[in-house]
Amino acid sequence: MNRLLKEYPQEVEKTLAKYPLEQKRSAVMPLLYLAQRDKMHIDRQDMIDVAEICGITETEVKAIAGFYTLYHEEPGGKIRVQVCTDIACALRGADEFYAHLCERLGVEDGGTTPDGAVTVEQVKCLAACHNVPVFQVQNADGLTYYENQSVESALEIIEKLRQGESQEEAA
Amino acid sequence: MSHILLRHRDIPDINKLDVYLANGGFSAFRKVVTGMDKQAVVDEVKKSGLRGRGGAGFPTGLKWSFIDNNSWPHYVVANADESEPGTFKDREIMEQNPFQFLEGVAIASYAVGANAAYVYLRGEFWQQAHFLDECIAEMEKAGFLGDNLFDTDYSLRIYTHLGAGAYICGEETALLESLEGKRGQPRLRPPFPPSVGLYGKPTIVNNVETLTNVPPIIERGADWYRTFGTEKSPGVKIFSLSGNVEKPGNYELPLGTTFRELIFTHGGGIPNGRGVKAIMPAGASSSVIVATDEALDTPMDYEQVQNVGSVLGSASVIVIDDSYSMEWVVNKTLHFFKHESCGKCTPCREGTYWMLNISNRIHQGRGSAQDVDLLYDVAKQIQSKCLCALGEFSTMAVVTGIERFRTDFDSQGQSTPAEG
Amino acid sequence: MAKQMVTLTIDDQQVTVPAGTLVVDAAKKAGIDIPVFCHHPKLEPVGMCRMCLVEVGRPMMDRATGKPILDADGKPKIQFGRTLETSCTTLVSEGMVVRVSSPQVEEAHKDVIEFLLTSHPLDCPICDKGGECPLQNLTMEYGVGESRFIFDEKMHLAKNVPLGDLIFLDQERCIQCSRCIRFQRDVAGDPVIHFHERGRATEIITNSEPGFDSYWSGNTTDICPVGALTTADFRFGARAWELKATASICSQCAVGCNLTFNVRREAKAGGRIVIKRVMPRQNEEVNEIWICDKGRFTAHHYTESTDRLTQPLVRKNGELVPTTWEEALDLVARRFQTSLDSFVTLASGRLSNEDLFNLRQLTDKLSGQSLLDTYMAGGDLIAEFGVAAGTNFTDFGPGDAIMVVASDLEEEAPIWYLQAKQAAERGAILIVLNQRPTKIARYATHNLTCAFGQEAASLLAMANAIGSSEISRLPDWIKEFPADNALRLAAQAFADAQNGVIIYGQQGIGLQASRDVAQAAANLLFLTDHLGRPKNGLLAAWQRVNDQGAWDMGFRPAEDLKADLSQASAAYIVAVDPVGDQPVLAEALQHAGFVVVQELFLTETAKLADVVLPAQAYTERDGTYTSAARRVQRFYPAALPLGETQPDFAITAQIADRMNIKMEGSLAGRVFQQIAKNVVAYENLTYRKLAETKPQWPIVGRGDLYYGGTSYENSQGVGVALRPASQVRKLFRVTWERPQAEWPQMEDALVAVPLTRLYDRGTTVTPAKVLTPRLTPPHVGLNPEDAARLGVSDGGLVVVSLNGVTGEVYAHVSERTPAGIVFVPRSLGLPIDAPSPVGVRLAEKALARPSNLQRITR
Ligand SMILES: Cc1cc2nc3c(=O)[nH]c(=O)nc-3n(C[C@H](O)[C@H](O)[C@H](O)COP(=O)(O)O)c2cc1C
Ligand code: SF4
Ligand code: FES
């Protein structure tokens, strides 16, 4: 049975209610977020489930998932730390911040920590160019901005999130 | 002067409904629904001279008047995709003064006969979307959204919709595609959205800041609004100031304020005793302005910025100090555009890829003597051939950077930015 | 209403075209080629490749007067745009001036080509598209001699990505024009391939299971403007310039798609001429430029099968042994001569008109019966009330109605599915009346469902609903067929339409029921005044390519084939395998006096024959087929005949000759002259007339490779559409007949209902190995309730007893099968022509999964 309909019947219904009846397809992006929530990536079955609800093919769903950067088709950390290193941030030291953060976490650019919990990646402008360094965290709770950071404060935040995650896993 | 858009800076907690209401909130919306003809609303906005704050500066009232009344239903879509590097004004509005923005959406909807409006937020604005959802729920409860508003037969609902990481979705037709649940690639234009927009129906797309201007215009009148700004660019504008300045941030100022005033008076000048080398007034898509005295004294409005070889765009002013090489700046912008090209049309898809490769070569000191010319040629080769403006945007810094800062490109090795 | 015409100037040439024409198409009409990649005239404009940029100028208008401003010479002043415009998205306008060969435009073309080539591998020498590639041609024309791009920085991508069993993708060659994606989405209605990623990383993917799950996939390889998409069948098969093109007709269904066989002499095949690939041939009134995958991937393979019969066989001492034609024909003639009391010819619509005509002549001389092997009736009604000449689905739109009855159109007449779908999308009324959900119903304006067995009754109910005001024209008994609201609305919409056709098909009905449906449909057409004019009339989605021709040549279905065969003093069985289809007939044949089988293969029936005569495949000879829309079309020899095989008409003529019956047997064209002389509807037709062509739009296959280079222009004949008899006589008279088919009524028993699938396991399909993975294993469809009662689960094996055969097949359990019904696909091994009682029980022990099974284990 359709996992999304089973696990999130209310969310699915609320999402569909936003769009005209004959435009279910509009729900594909919100539903992909929903599908991604637990694992932080989307697999083929998720796409089939979304396609079924939206009345499109699983190929069309994959085409959409592949177009947007906030959907992940490959498994990675359940915590994604996304640092802006775009032009305005870079003028205020974002590249250095990112390099140091990676070093302290012991990961390559775009890599995942050895415990598989945290993926660190560079992203384009986050619309927070005045509060550099800035990164966002994408996880089951959605997206959260962390602005005016230092490497130390960032590591603290990541550690906290990591603990929250492992507690949840234990529970 | 008190703020017209960033009112939270004068009135704390205006992002709470009761505070907003206590300060005249929704009286403009009530006024139009209960007492104004649709056409009168459009006319008032036309008269105010308000121009789109999303970048293109198209007259807002004129756009509304283009709505096709032979095809129904109509939609209003607020463009909250805010993804131009250096732009962060819409986010502040939505976080701090959300009701004024939503009231603007409501008035626009009334003016064009829409009963449903969508706010399309970039996916990263997850928190803001959820906050707006709460605001919308409160408005519904308070009777500002729903059926039979103010006991008339007008009904309106507003919905948020999150993107998922794609700069191109700020382009209005790509945005509509995305909202329809498709890949966010621009459509052919014409037809323009006021004739064929969301779900093929007449649609008005406006920037968040544009819409936030509407309630005060309705409440206090077009003439009042015109007391700010210049003749052809009336009103106030939020300038997102970033880069090498002491106090980066949003500044709401009348259109026509000079670069110098923004950067030095409000922005506190350049840190570390550096000089200002260049200005990108419209984010990564800008033609790069050489920061001469003449340029610094140029008033920032839709016409006069063109006199110094650039455009105002979304007024995301990125300041570059003299420790940076333009070659590096160009390389950064190309990383952005290659990443964000949607891939639909050939010149942009292939051109951004190719430009970045050449720029990387130059940047990493692997370039040959001809590579700077090649980079320039490729940018020129892209120009005026693309389906949407993104392709064109990707060439602006390249062409003007090379034309205006050529030596930065020829002297390899010095091209990395100074520490810090 | 005549379209408004617009005159514009393109490169100093004046061109007049209908308003609404795109500049690129106007130029094409004027013989000026504007290079394109993403533009395809069968697809909506997207303007994304940017190849077709031109300078566009428009007359300057005086705002006050609304008149053009004139220059000193009194000519309108032309204002050119600041930038170039894509000619594939710009509509013509009066007085427009277009420059295609200006330096600025040529520069732009060069620029865009260079961009495309920066990522392209330039592997033309090993590319399947080499020699017929627009990119290659345009590179020659505009390309810069030397790459300014560094090779190492090119994208290097996978070159052999299977998108499914049939289509391969070379990611390096793809230029992201999206023609394939748009074809699949907009024309085929199967959006099973799409772009993934974005920017330079954009690539074509499929996420369907199986991959690229569509009956239309092959067409994408035709319209791909580079060699990015290739078929599993033809990849690396041959170079384009080594291939010869032969015009033909697809023999896989009754639509009669025009084909081109590309042939080459091959050392591998011992110097034989081999058909390397099957391509569509343009005929805008039949298949436009499309064909389905069944036609593309099967039409040729069976003719090359090593199992073909190559010489005559006679039974000696109980064994079939090779013999000479002389001996075989002498024997046959001698035995036929002495079988005058009850001679039977059984033939099928696989044969050409010429074959059938000669068979009929012979049979008549022997006072025998000419029987058609078919489970569909109504060919006589179609000869009378068929669609009038000039009916062309591509013209259907607002004001026109198409009704589909008992037909899963995509499975039976695939091209009609495409065309009905597109007609509906253009605004035509599409009424679908089926017993179960079908794909065409997705596009229906009126989607009606009737119970199995109630097909004709539903049509009569519609007639009843419309006819009530003119009750005098209706028989009394029609009151027994009341219409519900949905039927009433659909009937009204059909009646109100300016034009209307009814297509009936093969789903769930047998011979008698299809006769009932055809009759009721004819009545409904009569009642709604949809007869005798183009775009009006009756159509059948026949079982075989030339079923209509067989009816026209006088063949009729047997009422009781078993009896006819067992009582025959001699049976002449041509291009049919009755025993293979219905094993119970084996016994009947034992009773027949003398059995001659004329065939391609040693079929189950041939194995029981006294004489077996080896026939030529239609690819090896010429002849004509009459399509379901009654278009008579010629096919030409593509390959050389195998062994001692002969054309069917010639074999028949030689038999006749030995009996002193005069008959044309030398050339198919001569036989066709006889047809024109003797068959009224074919009066005045000549081989030459059938070979005439007509101007076709869009223009395909010329030097510029406008459509991706691999479409073939129609240079060997678009055929001639026949006029239905009632139109000729200007008299429409239909008789009313009560439906006569009986539904098998048995207490508590399940009823097997036949369904037709495009990918069946027929004799002409299974030799196509590329298609094998797409064929479903033998199965029956069961309702969950019935399955539960029988203890059967989805995918489990069941033993099915049907029409005297017991076999083990898979059960496919689904809500889509109504309770009490068992779906049985035709041509999967279980004999079924019409709804029949069936026994189903759980198989005791599962056999190993029968993979690629051709026949069921019995
Ligand atoms: C590549 C590209 C990105 C854009 N991004 C944005 C954006 O993030 N926000 C925005 O309001 N407008 C953006 N625009 C402009 C919109 O297309 C559109 O003009 C605008 O939303 C109209 O609103 P306005 O008239 O209120 O400015 C972008 C345009 C292009 C070509
Ligand atoms: S210019 Fe770039 S972003 Fe715009 S359509 Fe072309 S490829 Fe897409
Ligand atoms: S843009 Fe016109 S053919 Fe591609």
C-alpha cells in the first residue's frame, strides 16, 4: 500500500487541498518532501507512491526530484549541513569557514562523517548574505538556518543535532 | 523617517496580528473590498508609479491591467523565491512584517479578481513558509481570508508553496511550472502570465517587496507615495547591502539614494581600511561597476544606474574591496550560473559550462594567453540567444569584468583573494 | 471556413501561407531551410535549442491611422527587432520580412552549432545516424573547423544506456532537444522518459518498469535529430548509405501503416538481401510519420525465420516428405477436381487481395465455400456504410465525434489510438463504450462502461434515446433497451456532432456479438445522420491486415467451422492455422477428404495436411491490402524469395490451370486488373493509381533532414480510399436486427472473455527476438473474489480448461476483472474466440516458471 497515504494521511490530504481538484500534480513537490522526511533520501518506491497520488508517472516524479537540489536520490547523512559559499558570503570569509568546518569534521567537500550521520556540502546563496558565515541544516524537521556562525559554534550545533538523531534512533 | 516596508524596525512585534491590527493593519484591504471598484485599485497603483521590485522594474499597475478578463479563474502568485546572490530583503519582510505582505497579496488578488493566491517560497525558506502558514491561519480566523470577506461576496484564500532549490524558479514562468508540479524551466513568452499563467489561467506574478508596498499606497494614496523617490522611479526600495562593508544588511531608502550614501553613511564604509573597488548592484547577475567617484555619486534608481553601465535589478548591492581580483569574482559567479542553468536552452546550458571551465583554467593558473579572450568571446556568444534572462545574466559579470578590469585576468597567480 | 492568408518575405522571396503558420514552416514551404533541432512540426513549439534564430522585421505602423508607415519609395518601412527571434516560435504576420541568410543570422547559427558540439563526441564514423544526421549536416555547413574547446574538459558520458529492452541512449550524443520526451508525453500519452538533473548535467532517463514502457518507443529514434537514441534491433546494424528503401505496408494490424523496409545484401546471410530495419513511410491520411513498436520490430523478422517452409511437401506412407512443385500441384489439382461436392477454402486476412481473389475464383468454380478465419464480423456492413473516402483522423477536431465500442484501441489499432487521442485533445468528442477500463478512455469526453455481453444493447439504448422523437423510424422492440443518463448524454453529443464515426473492435466479443455490434452501430450512424460523407461512417479494428479485403473479395466467416471442415471433401487452407488456434479442430480435419495447407511455416494444421505448399512472405513479393478504413494500398518486394516459395495467388492459379480454369497467375498487378474488373467497389482502380502520391505536409526526408532525417517521404503511393456502396448509390437503408449473440449461461460457472493484446504470441510475432522480453507469459485474469474462492493468489499457477484444451497458466488477480469473469488474452495459447464457459483450478504443483513460452503446456 502507498506508504505516504498510510503514514501521513492528514498531511497528504492537507497538501492536496491547497490545489484545484484537477491539479493534483501540483502536490508533487510537497509530497516529495514528505517522502524524504524519514530517510533523508527518496527511493523508487517513494516515487511510485508520489506518482500514484499525483496521477503522473514515476518517471515524471524522478524528473522533478532530479531537478531540484533539496531532494536527494542517494542516501547520505540524515543531517545535511549546507554552507553557503556563494559570492556575497565568500567576500566575508565563507570559503575559509567551510574549509575549516570540513577539516574539523574530518570530511571532504560534500562528504559524510564516518558514522554516516552528517553530510556537509556547499550551497549557493541562501539569502542571508549579511549574516556570514551561514549554513542551513536539512533534516527530518525541515530546514533551519544558522547565521553569524563560527566553526566552534557550528560544531556545537552539529553535535547537538547528532545526539538528538541518535536518541531518536534509540527510541 | 519611519519605515514603510520594514515597519518592524519602528514597531516591535508587528509580525503579530494584534499589533499589526493596532497599527492600522488590514484597513487598506477592508477599504478596497468594501468600497473600491477593482479598476480603481488598479488605477491607484498605476498612479503611484510602483515598479516591480523583483528585478525587472515593470510598472505594477500596468501589469495588473493586462489581466485577461475573458478567461477565468485568475490567480495571484507572490514571488518569494529570493535566490539572487546578495538579495535577502523578502526574507526579512516575511519574517518581520508578514501581514503587510499578505495584505498586499490580498489587495492584488481583489484588484485582479483572483480568489486564490499562492506564495511561492524558495525551498530554503522552510521556516518562513511555516510561519506564513500560521499567519494565514490567523487571518482566516480573524476574517481576513475565506468566504464573504467583510460581508461582501468576495472570497480569497492564500496558500504557500515551497520550491526545492533552484534559482531559475525565481523567473516567473519557471516558477509557475514548478508550482504546477513540473521541472522549473521557463516557458516561451509570449504569452505572458497575465494572459496564460498558472494552470493556463490569467495570473499576476509579483515580488514580495512589490506587494508589500501596496497596502500603504492604498491607504495613503498614490500622491503620498510619489513624494518618495524620483519621477520615474517613485517610492522606497529595500537595498540589500552585502560584501565588504562594515554593516551589511537591509536598508529601506528612497529610490535615488546614491551608492555613496548607502555604502558609507548606512553601511559604515569598507572594513580594514580598504578602498572600494567595484560594485555589483544587482547581485551576481550584475554588470560590475567600477567604483569611481562618479559611480559612487550615482543615484540608485531604475534609470540612473544604467548611466554607469549596470542595472538596479533587485538592488542587492554587493561591495567588493580592492583586495579582491575581479577574475576571482567572475569565477564565483560562474560557479553559480553553471549550477543554476536549467538546461533548457543550448547557449546557457553549454555556455555556462564552457565559461566555467575556461574561468577555472584561468583561476588555477592553467590558462593560456588566449583564454581570457576566449572567455569573453563565449560570453558574447551566449548573449541575446537565450530563452530566458538567466543565460544573459551569466554573462554580465564576465563581459564587464573583463572589459573593465582586464588586468586582473592577465596577471595570473594574483588572482586568489587576499586572506580574510 | 477558408483560413486567412498572410504574405511575408523570406530572403527576398514572397511567401503566402495561412495565418497561424510558424515562420520556420513558412520558409520550408518556400523551399528555404532554416536549421532546427528542437522544432518538429508534429510537436508544439518550445524554442529551446535556439538553432533557428532569424532576423525578423515587421512593418512600422502609424499609431494614429493604424496604417503602415511608408518610406521614400512608397514601400512600408520595416522595423527589425533588437535581437534575433526563434523562427520556430514566431508566427507569420502580414508584411513581415525575415532574413535567414544574413551575416548576423549565419553567425548566430554558427555560434549555436559550436555550443552543441562542445559536448558532442563527434563520433559520426561509428554513429548509427551517420549519413542521415542533421547535426552532422549542419556542422558541415556552419561548423567551425577547429574546436576552441579543450577535449579533456568535455563531458564524458555513458554511451550504451539501455532505456528499456528496445531503445538505447548514448548520453554523449544527446543534445537535449526534448523531441523524444515531448513525443512520448504529447503524442503517445506515455510520459515514461524525461529529463533528469539540470544544466549541463541534464540527461534522459526512464523510471518505468519495464524501462521505456510504451508501444511507441521506436518513433523517438526516428525523430531524434542525432544518434542519441537507437533501437536494439538496428543499432550498429548498417550504415545509412548502404541501405536501400522499399515501400511496404505493415501487416501487423488493419490500420495499414505505410512502411519503408531498409534492405542490404549481407555476406553474413550468404549474400541474401536482408531487411535491416523497418521505418515509417509518410502517409498523412493513414499513419502520418508514426508506427507502433510491434510493426517496427516484427514486420520483418518472421520472414527471415529459419523455420520457414522452402519446398512443397506431400504425405507418403503417413509422413510429409519433400517433393517437386509439379508433383504437388498435379496431385492437388487432381484431388480438387474430384471434390466438387463439398469443397472448402479457408483463408485469412493475412493474404493480399490478389491471393484472396484467385482463391475465390477457384472456390467458386468448384462450387465451394470461401471461408474467412476470423472472430469478427461486419465487413459487409462496412462495405455498405464504411467511412466515406476523404476521412482523415488528423482533421478531426471540434464538431467531430469518434465513438469507440468494445475496443482497447491501443492494443488493436494502435495508430487509431494516437489519432483519436489527439483528435480529442483538439476538441473532438470522444465517446468510449467499453466493458473495462482502457487507455483510450483517459481521453474520453464520455467514458461509458457496459457489462460484458451488453455491447450491442448499449448502442441500441443510445439509438433508443435519440430516436424517441422520431419513433416511427425505430422498431418497437427497441423499447426493451432503455438508456441510462450517461448513455443518453453521450448519444445526444454524438447526434449533435457535425460528423461522427463509430469504431468497433475485438474486446470481449466473438463473431456473433461483433455482428450485433456492427449492426447496431450502423443503425446508430443512420439515425444520427452520420453516413455517406467524409468523416462519417463505420470502422472496424480488424484482427488482421487485410480482413476488409477478404470481405470485399467475398470471403465470409464460417458459421460452424468444425462442421464445415469435417464434412469437406477437400479443404484448401491458406495462411491460417485452425488447429494451432483451436486444437479441437484437429479431429475435424481428420474427417476431411483431402487437406492442402499453403503456409509460411509447418503449423499444427500443416502437420496434418496431405499436401503442404510453401508460400512467399509478403516482404518477398508485391500485392495490395485493403485497410480497415478501406484504403487499398500497394506493397512492394523488399527481399528475395526464399527457396522454392511462390506467391499465394500464383500457386492458386497453377492449381486452377491444371483444372483448365483460366486465371491470372503471372503477376500480382494482372490479378489486380481482374479485381478492378470484377469487384464493384474496386472499379476503375489500377496499380498505377495506387502508386500515386499527394503533396504531404509536413515535408519529411529531404536533404535538410528537417525531421531528424530518418523519415521517409511517400514516393511509391498513398493508396486509394474506396467509397462505401451506400455513398455510391446515394441511398442509406439499414435494417434493424435484434442482437443474437448468447451469453454462456451456466450455474456458478466462470465465463472466459477474450481480450486482444498488441504484443501477443502469434506466429508472426514470436520470431522477433527483440520483442520477446516484452511478451507477457500466458496468463488469465481473475477477480480477487473468485481467486480467493479458488485459493489462487496473484502470480500463482492455475489449470484452465477452455474449449477442449486444458493448460497451466499464471493467474493475474486484479479488481479490474469483474467477478465471475476470467480474462483470457487471445493468441496466448488458450483457444478462445468468444465468451465461453471455463474451468479454473489451482495447479497442484508449480512447474518451473515457463519463460518465453510460445505455447501452453497441455
Ligand atoms: C533568472 C531569474 C531569476 C529571478 N529571480 C527572482 C526572484 O528570486 N524573485 C523575484 O521576485 N523575481 C525574480 N525574477 C523576476 C521575475 O521573473 C519577475 O519578473 C518578477 O517576479 C515580477 O515581479 P515584480 O514585477 O513585482 O518585480 C527573476 C527573473 C529571472 C530571469
Ligand atoms: S537561459 Fe538558462 S535558465 Fe533560461 S531557459 Fe535557457 S538554460 Fe534555462
Ligand atoms: S529553438 Fe527553434 S528549433 Fe530549437
